[in-house]
Amino acid sequence: MIYLIIPAVFIVLIILIYNGLIGKKNQVEYAFSSIDVMLKKRYDLIPNLVSTLQQMMEHEKDIFTSITELRTRAMSPSASNEERIDLNNQITRSLGSIMVAVENYPDIKSSSNFEQLQRSLNEVEEQISAARRTFNSAVTDFNNGIEMFPSSILANMMGYSRKEVLEIPQAERENPNVKDLFKS
Amino acid sequence: MTSEMNETLRELEALRQALVKKLTITLIVLIVLFSGVALSFQSPFAIIGGLIFSFFIFGLLQKGSASGYVAEFKSRIIGSLVKSINTDLNYHPKRSISEREFEHAGLFQRPDRFKGEDLVEGQIEKTSLRFSEVHAEDRRTSTNSKGHTTTKYVTIFRGLFFQIDFHKNFSHETRIFPDIAENLFGKFGQALQKMGDIFKKGELVKLENVHFEKEFAVYSTNQIEARYILSPSMMERLLSYKNRSRGRIWVAFHDSQMSLAMEVNKNLFEPPIWSSLLKTDLISEYQNDLEFATDIVEELNLNTRIWTKE
């Protein structure tokens, strides 16, 4: 009897570990696709922002051209995941410099249209940040799974390797300073 | 403290002294009456029984005869303290957060007995909030070997319960519990089983703030939204508010609202009966309790409305 039980327990254990690893891997993929969903929301806001501001801020024409171009490149299906993340970090920086530039245009700052747009952007930025943090948490979980004994043995056989967490851009680590945002 | 409030306090102190006189006479009469009856039985047990019985009756009477004084104190002192914190806040001594709201937050098991009082509601700048004292209990019936059944009530939660408008929109549910390890070794094993049902609502969310993770366990029906609500700064703010409160706290985020339960082991906003109202620190104590409660809006930065919710 005991000769039957031991292998049975062993097999069940392997199945559990195997499924656990698959679950963790899928979690990482799901979390990554969630970042895409949030980034897509931001792509949708950019043309709106550009058209609202471009005419009133003629001196800043370059930023608008570059952000539009970055958006097009980030949205193109040929971009790899790494490229897309990198392009989006650039978009984050460009958006930041637009917001700084708006400081010189009190008319724009006080318009309700712009305020609404800024609110939507803040929301999307915070959602992107939340999605990145979710992704990093899933990656940490996955990495723990493939490096800890005994699941590490199985992970090795399945050819799984460590995944990299996303660098959180400096701007997202800081708390937004409301006084700066709504300074009039 | 204003001179007007000083005047009110002196009036109330007169009320209190009259009450104390009345209660003392009642107590003496009761003791004489029951001891007299007990003495006629000529047994020491009867005398002790008589004394206990008189104190029991006295307890009931005290509650009844003090109610007028308590109501007067609450509406005049606590009421004006609330107004002094923010004129947009109103105080209702007899009302409370409803049992439905308490249950809807999904933080605790369904109570069998629910009481509450001292509701404060209104608006602090852009954030509307309501909070009250709440006492939720569970009925436990047990049968001993002789077949006698006894019923007792066990506290599920006692303290302040807040219902606050949150500054971000969201559609899923996220709940924060005091860390489970603490719960596991706590005395309410049975309650824990029932809590299991709540935990099924969503999955564990692992957050990157180590101190926060040590104090709390977060469950949510959506991992990303949980992190959208619990931004790094929100985690810090909740932690510091929790550290100021000294008791445990539970938080639920649902329907773009926030419910927060804060454990407090004393009956707040009650006037003293057997000691003077004119003690120097008395009023500032009530004021501190109230300010601590209303500070929640500032502490959690809920008036910051830079997202689409206005």
C-alpha cells in the first residue's frame, strides 16, 4: 500500500507546483497587458491635449511634434515590449515638460477645458503607475517561484528564467504636489 | 474655550450636582429598604443579596435619571464643539451610522445586535463625511451538560465608524484588514471562520510598502484598482493615521466611497456624572477626540481633487 501512496503524493505535488508556476507566468502576462490597456487610455488623451494647447502655445511647437511622433511609434504594432515601455517613459517626460510650459500661460491654466484634461491625465498616470506596480508584484512572485526550492527544479526543466521588473520613472515615485499643479 | 461655553458648563454643573444629590438619596433609600427586608431573613447571604440587588436597581435608575442631563450636555457642549471645528458639520446625539451601512462595508460578520449614537455629518471642504459611535455584537448561545442554555453577546466591533466620500472614482471592491497573523492567534476563532466568507470576496494584494504589509492585509476584486487606490502616499498616510489611533482599523473601498472602522474602547462624548464638569482639561479632551476624528480628511489628503472626481 505504502508503495502506492508515496508516488501518488509525489505526483500530486508535482502537478500542484507545475500549475502554480503556470499560474504565476500567466499572472505576469496578464499584468503586462493591463499596463497596455492603461497606456492606451493615455494615447487617447494625447491628441486631445495637443489640439487644445498647440495653437495657444506656439513657442512650444517642438514638444507637440515630438509627443505626437512618440505616440505614433509607441502605438505601432511592430514595436517590441521593451521599445514600447521606453517610448512611454519618453512620453511621460514630454507630458511633464508640457505641464511645466503651461505655467507660462495663465489663460490656458485657468480654462476649464484644460483643467478637465489635466484631471484625466493625472488619473491615467496614476492608473499606469498602479498597473506597473501590479506587474512588478507579479514578476516578483514569479521570480520567487522559479528560484525557490523545490519549484526551482521544475521551473528549470520548463525552461523558465527570471523576468525583469519595470523601473518606475522618478516622476511616478514622487507624490504629486497639488499646489504646483493648480498654482494660479 | 469661549466664555459662552464656560457659562453653559456652569449651568450644566448645577444640573449635574442636582442629579448627584437625587442619585445619592435614591441609593440610600434603596439600601435601607432592601437591607431591612433582607435583615428580616436573618441570614448574611440575604444581606449581601439585598445589597447587590439595590445596586442593580440603582444602576437602572441612574441611567434613566441621568438621560436628561446627558442629552443637555451633548446638544450644548458637544454640539458647539463640532460647530467650532467646522460650521458645515452637524451633530446628532441620538442618530448613528445605520446597520445597513455597517454591513454593506463588508468588513465584519453580520451582527445580531447593533447600537450606535453620536453621529457627526457634513462636509469638510470638498469631502462629505459621516461618522458615529457603533457597537456591533454577535449572539452566542451555549447549552451546558444540564441542558441549561445561556445566551451572551460578544463584541464584534466597538468604536468609530466613518463613511467618507473618496477622492478617486473606482468600480471594484478593496478591503484592508488588520494583519491576519494577529487575527489567527486572537481569541475569536469562531469569528475568524465567519470572516472567511468575507475574504472570499477577492484575492490578496501584496503591496511594496513593508511597514504597511506588516500592519495590514489587503484583499481586492481587482489588483490594479487596489493599487490605484492605495498609492504609495496613501499607504503612508493610512499608516500614520493608524499609529495615531492606537486601536486597530479596518477600511473598505466600495462604490467610490470609503468606510473606515476604528476601534475605540471607551464610550466617547459622554459627560461625567460623579466628577465635576469644571475640571480644566475636560473640554479639551472632547475636543481632541473630535478633532482626531475629523482630521481624517486632511490626514488622508481627501480634499485633493486632482483626478476626474470633483
